[in-house]
Amino acid sequence: MVPHSPYLTTAEVADYLRLKERKVYDLVKQGQIPCTKVTGKLLFPRQSIDLWLMNHLEGDQQSRRPVPWVLAGSQDPLLEWALRESDAGLAMLCQGSGDGVQRLITGDAMLVGVHVIDPDSGRYNEPQLLGLAGMRDLVMVRWAVRRQGLLVAPGNPQSIESLRDLGHGDLVVAHRQAGAGAERLLRYLLAKAGLDHATLNLAEHPALSEDDLALAIRHGEADVGLGVEAAARRQGLDFVPVHEECFDLAMRRRSYFEPPVQRLLAFTREARFCERALAMGGYDLAAHGEVIYNA
């Protein structure tokens, strides 16, 4: 029996797949099977091998139009940095979780960042809630647990301490567009705090990204807004933590094995990825890279 370990050796993966070791080496040489090399030794991530098997099931190989190399959905500062540094080749089109989900469904995006909370259970990124329950080849990978909070001007001149302070009519609240995961989270947290979203003094225009929201506060267009700690730090803002959320990457199973996604995931195993996450602040990478859903 193959030991239940997150990584398999060449002999173990050969036994797992009922193949000869020579055939496994051939698949590695041809770049057809997911693996990594550590101190000269080949290791095969068990989750990736399982995905690889399912991707080769009869019926998954039907002809489809190529999926464009596009990352859509919600913006994340660490993900944005990793895309550049890994030279993954993915173009960014981040206009919120809801927009990304639609692009994934229509085949107009390869990878989608999502952080959508279920207001009833408090769980994150449930396929049914996202409208992806019918996607039989859906795969979701944990990117990080992120710290969400209130972004305020340097020095916190308005002395904002909690969500309840957003109910003060003299505060202008920066907000995200409808369908964005951050906007859904804001409404969820307000409801828990006993506040009505309709009573907020909202900024005139919604912010279309984490950075846009932070910049609105930095430039004095708003006093406060809900966003991630990394965006606050990047724009030199103060930050009042209020919540931790799951940020995941959704894709079709075949996309997991495409070069852009593999380059991105390989880069995140390097030490400097963890170092940058620590420097940015507000990221918990304990479950990073874990396959949390495999249809």
C-alpha cells in the first residue's frame, strides 16, 4: 500500500498508477505528469496526481476552444506580485469575484480569484453559492487566508475603532462594486454589527479594486473602507483588523496543468514568496496550494 503522504516517490507513484517506473520517467521527461525535484530527487504531489488522473478520464478530453491566459476575479496584492515575479504569462482582468465567475463559466478566463462569503453559514467560496455547482470539472485551490479590516488615513484622524463607527453620517465610506467579494463581506459584517448598509454615507463612485479603494482614502476622497491589510500597507494607510477570510483560485481541471498555472504554483514554493507575504502583512499561508474542491 502506498503511504498516505502529500508527496510520492517515483516508485510509489508507479505503484499508485499501476505503471512501471520506466514509464513514469518517460512521462516526466515528456512533461506530462506533475512533479517537483528536491535535492535531485523526483517527488509527485499526491493531490496533483489525483487531478492529473481525473483530467485524463474519458469524456474530459472532448474538443474545446482554447482558454485565454487570463486571471480574472478579485484582485489580491500578493497574487498580483507573484504573477509578475513568476513570469506566468497570465494577463490580469480583475473586476471582482462575480465578474470572474462569469468569465470562468463562459471560458473567457483560465484562473479566477474568489472570496465570497455565505451570509447564512459564514463559509467561503461554496461552488453552489458562486453559481459553479454545475461545473463538473471545477477545481479550487487555496491561495491564502487574508486579514480584512478598515482602511483609514495615516494616524487614524477620525479615531475609527470598529464597524459601528461607519454609521456616523459624517464619515464617507469607500466601497466596492456590486458582485465584488469585499462588498458582500461588508454587508455581512454590517448585518452582524446591527447596521443597515442603506444608512452609510457612501463615496460617490465604487472602487473597482483593493488598490483603488485604498487610494480613495489616501487621496481624501473617503474616510474609511473595508479592504485587505496588504493594500493598506502598500498605500501607507492605518488598518483596523475586523475579519479573516479565505481567498481561493478557481479553474477548470484542465487549466490546472496549463503552463501559466504550473509556473505560478511552482514559484509559490520558493522561499521568497513566503518572505514577500510576510512583508506585505495579513496573509496566513498554512493551507496555501491545498486543493479544497475537486468536482
